[in-house]
Amino acid sequence: MRNKRNKYLSEQIKRIHRESRRIYGCPKITKELHSQGIKCGHNRVARLMKKLNINGIQKKKFRIKANLNNQKLRISPDLLSGIDLNRPDKVWVSDITYIPTQEGWVYLSGIMDLYSRKIKGWALRSTLRTRLIIEAFLKAVSNNLPEPGLIHHSDRGTQYSSYDYLELLQRYKTLSSMGRTGNCYDNSAMESFWATLKSELNVKNVFKTKEEARLAIFDYIELFYNRKRMHGSIGYVSPVDFEERFKYDNARQKVSAILG
């Protein structure tokens, strides 16, 4: 009976690992089994994964670098201290990273919702100009329609401190917030996402073309990370599911208040 059960669990573990793009390790596979009504303990899953030679991808620890820029740039205050993250589209964090291809570097800008960890907007370009982050922000605004008073947090990089970008934020009634010099952990959620993306996309195997990189990043962010990938900091659900849960709970509370 036990052997039969182990055989069944092994098949389910292989299926979940395959569906996760061979990314999930033992904790997330166990959580996914439980969410599908399959009862099993963490230790048993670990033993079976070891027997099956199945491992999750371990992302490298990200290195956070302080960004010390020309102080003549317009620097915004840090607005994150003590803030209550109680809903989506209250705080967005943004950052830029580099992706290697055989045709040269491409630059990826992303905007993450700090409440749900959902990537709200992103852009990929061959040059590191302000237009890169403008495109990412406009996509995020167009797709999510945030209310006035949204906080946009970033480092003090020249793109984020530029007149064009700060004027854009003001136009959309968005408050600019920048990490304090020497306190670069303010933007750690985006730094962590870059480490995850690069590890799970295995960017060490350099993309042949910039277009190949763009398609892979689109597939990862839009089809996998936002919609399917479990995130430990939000209760092992996907960012989309976490926001949907908030909307459902919020709507239920409003109905209850109306009905008394």
C-alpha cells in the first residue's frame, strides 16, 4: 500500500515540477500538492524528490549596490518608512537591470506592486535612456489605472531623477519616492525579482538575439511569474491570485456593510 502511494506521489511530484518549468523545490511542491487536495508531509516529498533526482532552482543572492549620483539631480524624499501596505496599487517599486545577448546588452526596466509582488509594467530596450522607464511606467498605468496618490519608489539613478520622468509622475498624480543614500535595501523587492528572473531564465546561457530575449522575458513575466508562480511572501499563491483574493474580500466587506 505504501509503495503504491509513493508511486502515485512521485508521479504528482514530477508533474508539478514539470508544470513549474522545473523551478519549484520541495516547499512549493508540497504547498501545490496540498492545494490540490493531496495529503503528504514535507519530509516525504523531500525523500521522494531526492530519489527522483528532482531539484528546484536556487537563485543566487543578489548584490545590492548603492547608487550615488550627482546631487544636482532632483532627489525625492523616501516615503516608504512606516507605510501600511494594505492594498494593491498603493506602492510601486521600479528598477533597471541588464540582460546579455549575442547581439549585445539589452536593458530591462520593471515596475512591481509592493503589496502583491505583481510586475505591473516592464520595457526592454537597447539603450539605457529615460525612455526605457517611461515606457514601463506608461504600460503599468494603462494596464492598472491606479488612483491618485500612488507612491512610485526607486533608487536615485539619473533616469529616475530626470525632469522628464518626474514630470510624468506628476502628470499622473503619482508621488515620487527615492531610497536614501546608503540605504539601498529600500528597493530590495525589485533586486530580488531580478535575481529570480535571471536564475529561472538561466541567462548565463546568453540569448542569441535581442528578440529571443524579449520573447523569453514576456513569456516568463506575463504567462508564468504573474499568473502561475507561487510567491512565499504572499502565502504561496501567484501575484494575480493574490490581487484577485483582495478584490473578492474587499467586495464581500462592502456588501456586508451595506446589508448591515
